[in-house]
Amino acid sequence: MGLFSFLKRKNDDAGAGLLMPETRLRAGEPSRLDTEAERERQREIARATAAKIDEIELEMTSSIFNDEPDWGSGARRPAAAIPVAPPEPEEVPEPAALPATAPAVEESAILYANGQAVLAEQLLRDSLASLGRHERLPWWMLFDLYQATGREQDFESVAIDYASHFETSPPAWQPLLPAPDAGGSGGPAPAVAAAEAFCAVLDASVAPRLARLLASKAPLVRLDFGALRSADEEGCARLLAALQSLRAGGRELVLAGADTLLAVLRPMLAIGAREASQAPWLLLLELLLLTHREKDFEEAAMDYCVTFEVSPPSFEAPQHVSTAAPAAAGGDRYMLPAVLAGEALPLFEAIDAYAAGRDTLVLDCSRLARMDYACASALQARLRVHLEAGKRVELRELNHLVATLLRLLGAEAGLKLYPHRY
């Protein structure tokens, strides 16, 4: 695709974006606001306030950092489209993540576990007007239900009310990739994942770690960037080559803390600095592609082609990449599949094999959308065997529907449950 065609496509996309209607909650659905008109008025106020804050911040930034040349006269920084790196995750869940003791929470978890997602959704939505006024868990469970079933519009609609009600930022849409059918089986098979948690600096010292991942026979590879704080050109080049090699080899990738690495890369880029290395640019584009951020990818691709006078790369989202939150625990993990239902004996035997020779078992649930009631009970019983053998057993990055079900079954009496955070 030539530069002219690329710019025309960008302009057409921008024009189309102005015509897209905003998502809204349907009439009669629970919120702390009394009427739909009042709710819409509050949303407009919130949007106007956010726009004004952005304008003020831009003016302040321009007045403080006014030493950059005009476009065309030298290098300049690309627009900041990536959020600031989040703080390092803590080892234990926040107190707010503990379950609400309410029938609506427990019943919806059981309904969803048994494949009745529609009834679970209705129960959760009905509970927002009462329980949801002071408890966040039913909102989180509803968000997870929508992400597990690939319903982005419904997710964004409820997220607006959530942000308004709790006066906080709305959660980001991070669907399971590929999104499984919450009512059926399927999805990626369980497997041991080769995992690597990167240190604060991405430089040439990562070579042995990347070599271990490339040499591993594991079909899944998890890379955790949550602790990164800086990078150099050689480190970027080595990580870029490894990511491209893993993707070309058909490996399934789980990228934890991808936003942290993106925030580290962004200050390294200067539009028009043709003498600089292309590695940070290409690594940024690779991460945007892997995380399915087409709009950000195309904006960065235009800056890249202007800087180095080359045709911009095209966006072709991969099919075997998912994202996750950073985690404090390192080491290889056992990745659970998208759905656990029915006969689970082969899974339990595979977990037993994974446990051999390990003091800590880490079951990664970042791809797990649903676990039925019978399988949850059987899994808990099987894991208790390992607890009794003196091992530590962790279930990481649980969605809140599955976490609530396991708590209902008493899994917290020994097992370490770590739901993901909103």
C-alpha cells in the first residue's frame, strides 16, 4: 500500500468515526441516575469535562516542553497514544475483590457455570440497582460475561454507567482471543506454558532468556513486561526478533503487561529522526499488532513511514495471541483452556504431570471463560491432593464469575485465588 493510499484510508476512517453513534444503555436498566435523559445529560457533562481536562493538559505540556522544533524542521515526538505504565502488581488481591455475600452474585455464578449465560446476565443487570450501588463485584462479573462472549457494545455501555456511578475510569475492553462460546466447549487446549518475566531494563542481557523461550517445546509462551522501566535499541531488536520467530512458529502467545512496554517505547521515538534505530519503532508496531490495536497501529505506522521514508506496514492481526495482567509469580505455568466442562480426567492427569517436581503449581486462567459446577468441584478435590502433599497451588487471573463459583465451593480454604483486576 502506497503512502497516498494509506493517508487517504486514514482520512476516510477518521470521517467514518465521526458518524458512529455512541453506545447507550437500553431504557429501564438500573443505574443510580433516575431517568434516561438525566443519565445522558450526566454523560455529556463527563465527556465535556474530560475534553476540557485534555485541552488544559495539552496547553500545560506545550508551555513547559516548548523546545521541540516545528514539524519538518527536525525530529519531534509522536502523539502519546499509549497509557502510562501501571504500578507493579501486588502479590495478593485487593480487599475490594472479595465476594459480596448476596444471592444474586452466587446464583448468577452458578447459572453461568451451567451454560445459562442469558439468565446470569439478566440477574446481574437487575442487581445493579440495589447491590450494585455499593458493591463492584456484580459489575465486574457482568464485564467478564460480556468479554467472554465477545459483546463489546454491551460492555462499553455498562462501563459508562460504572465509571459515572463509582467516579472512576471505565475498564478497558480486553476480550478473550479467540472469544469462546460461553455455552459450549472448545477453545485452545490446556498446556504448560513457557513463561518469562522481564526485569526493569530491556537490553542485550535478555538474550539468554529469549533463547530459552525459543528453544522450549511448549506450545504456549507467556511474556510478562510488567516490571520493565527502560529499554535500549539492542534490547528492542532482540525482543522483536524473538516475537516474530515465535509467531512464525505457530506458538500461542500470552502478553502480560503489554501496556507497560508500550509506555516504555513511546518516549524512545522521534518523528523525523532518520538516523535513529528502527528497532524501537518496529517493536512498537509489532506489539500494537499483537494486541489488536488497529487504530493505534495505523497512526504509528504513518509516523514510521514519514520518519524513514518507507511504505508503512499493513495491519494483519494474529489469531493466537491474548493479553493478561502482569503477575508477581514467575516460572512456567499451566494454561487452562477456554471452557472446562464434562469429563476432565485427561486435564487432571496433565496437571499431575505438571506438578511433578514442583513446590508451587500455578494454573493460569487468563484464557478460561467458563467452568461448569461439576468440573469446578472435581478440580478443587484434585488440587487438594497436591495441597496435602505440601505444595502451594495458585489459580491466577481468574475471571470474577469463575472466582465466585470457586469461593462458593470453599476453594479459598487452601487454594490461592487471584482474580484479575478492573
